[in-house]
Amino acid sequence: MRLLIFISEAIKIAFHALKSYKLRSVLTTLGIVIGVTTVITIVTLIQGLNSAFKREISFIGTTTLYVSKYPWVIMNEKDWFMMRNRPNITMEEAERLAEESRLADAVAPTLFTRRTAKYRERSIENVTIIGTNADYLHTSNAFPEYGRFLTPTDVDHRRAVCVLGYDVAQELFPNTDPIGKRIKLGERKFKVIGVSERKGKVFGESQDQMAIIPIGEFQSAFGARWRSVNIEVKVISPDVIEDAQIELTGIMRRIRGLTPKEQDNFAVNQQSMLMETYNNLTKTLWAVAIGVGAISLLVGGIGIMNILLVSVTERTREIGIRKAFGARRIHILIQFLIESFLICTVGVSIGLGLAVLFAKVVESSTPLPAAITAWVAVLGLVFVFIIGLFFGIYPANKASKLNPIEALRYE
């Protein structure tokens, strides 16, 4: 009980001391406000980017590997010039890979192009045409909203059928059931057998503006000579993803007759590669955030130390009187630490509020997302404790060590 009374009185004294020097207190708090606002704003934006990026690449799937001519991440121009001479991946290689893999649950060779989709007077440009097989349903989670997906029979007999993306179906058939209708993809006609579930955008590109057709029909309609096949492989379990990557690499090297000294002339890509690259890029952003915030907080902390040292000097007689009436060293120490924490609390609270407001403004007016989570408030409390303690301990200790007799003589 006595402790609570002492702390409440100390807080009142601290408020009174800060109110006595309003301008000085505001200027001191301003450094903390700028530092906290900078750090929290950047943290919320980075967290928002992290969440958005994870959502964007979630469509890739954690159990799907992608065998292709090029890796997803090419670090420099020299590597690109070396890789562009790699041989294209063929359908024969994709078929052998499917036959020999023991860890693959589904294997879908895929080819891509862009064409205009047309039904009567309605048309859509730049529709992504995907040539693949029935396993694409599982490797890319291309489940139909209604209708059906490609079957092995459709693929084997190269039937002129297609599964439309959700947006394509909505634009070509706004008030009509598309199932059974015939549309033109490029110069070829295809019968609509299904419509895929809505997927949204990935890296700013719609996943619903596409049409899926049997890969043999794709080669016949759009050509195959200069195209490299991409192979999507869904493995039997997330636990064997690394083993599957090694297995697929070994199979492809054997198919292509590469010697142990020769480098791979293909790539096995997976979701974690994109995440690793993204994390490496954001490390720089984190470093900038920490650097700018640390400088601002350091300036603010020095301001707190300065105002407390001035306060100790101006209140020397007060400290002497309190000690003469029985105040112990710990009481004086706690008094000035509370003042330090109070300045930090005000600065951090305002900084948090401004950071949240600024992050919301950025999110609403730009494509940048923001993620304001509970741990941001925890980070604010950490700032209060560390700054208040670190920069308040020296002035508080100096005040607590004052000799009461000399303090009473101070003019």
C-alpha cells in the first residue's frame, strides 16, 4: 500500500515537473516521437509486405516442385547468358520423369502462350492459354467451380476442350452457363467443359484470366518446336520435399546423359527459393529501419538525459529538503526514473499513434500493404523500458547521491 502511495505521488511530482517546462518537455519528447514513428511505420509496412508476399506465393504450394529450363531467381546477367543456351525440356523428358520418380504424386507438363478468347461478339485479349494434362488439377489446385477438369481421355485423344478461368467465364458469359459452349482461343475452337475457382492475383497478375487445354492440342494449335516444357511435380508428402528435389535432379541428369563433372542444364524450383530471395532483399530494409530509428531514438534519449540533468540541478534544494525529511536514496532514484519513463511513455504513445495512422494512409493510398499486429504495442513498451532506463539511470543516480547538507546550501 505504501509503495502504491509513493509511486502515485512520484507520478504527480513528475507531471508537475514536466508541466513547469512545457516547451522543453515537448522538444525532448519530439525526438522519441520521431524515432518511434519511423521504426514502427517501417516495421508495419515490412510486416504487411511479408504477409502479402506469403499470400502471393501460397498458390505455388509447399509440396510442389517445378522443373524448368531456368531457375526462378537469376542473380546476374552473366548467368542469364550462360543459361539461355540450355536445351529445352521436351515432352519425352517429362514423360520419363513421371515414370521414374518414386516420390511424385502428380506430374503435369505445362506450356504457356497468350491469345485472344472470343465468344460471339465478346472477346478478351491476353488470355493465358495453358496446355497441360489431368494432373494439373492437383499440382496447381485448379479445382473447378462448376463443370469438370481435364481427364486423361481428353489429353490422350487431344480433344478440343477447355477449362476457363473464373474472370474469362464471367466476361464471355455474363448471363449464360458456359458449359458446352464453343469459344475461340486464337484461331481454334474449343468446347467449354468447366470453370475454375476464383484465385485472384499473384504478383499483380490475374490467375483467373486463363484457359486450360490438353497439352497435345496446345502443341497442335500453337506450336511446340521452340517451346520449353515446364514440369510441375507434386510430391507425396511435405516431409520428403528435399528428397524429391534430389531425386528429380538425379533423374533429369540421367535422362540428359550428364557426366558428374557437368553442371545441371535445367533447374528444380520450389517455393522456399522465392521466400529466401525475398528475405535477403528485405534484410536491407530492416537494416535501414533499425539504423534510422536507432539514430532518432538516440537523439531522443540524449534529450531525456539532458532535461533530467538540468532538472536535477534546478531541483537541488528540493532534493536536499526531501532527504532532510527522511527520503532515502532509492526514493530519489525512483522519482527521477519515473520522470524518465513518463517522458518515454508520452513519446512512444504519440509515436505509435502516428505510425498506425501513417501506415493506414500509406495502405489506403498506395499498393503497399500494412500489418498492425499486437506485438507492435509490445515493441512500444520495450522502447519505453529500454530508453527510459538507459538514459534516465545516470541523472537519477546523480540526484540520489546528492549530499543533503550541500543540497540545502545550493542557491
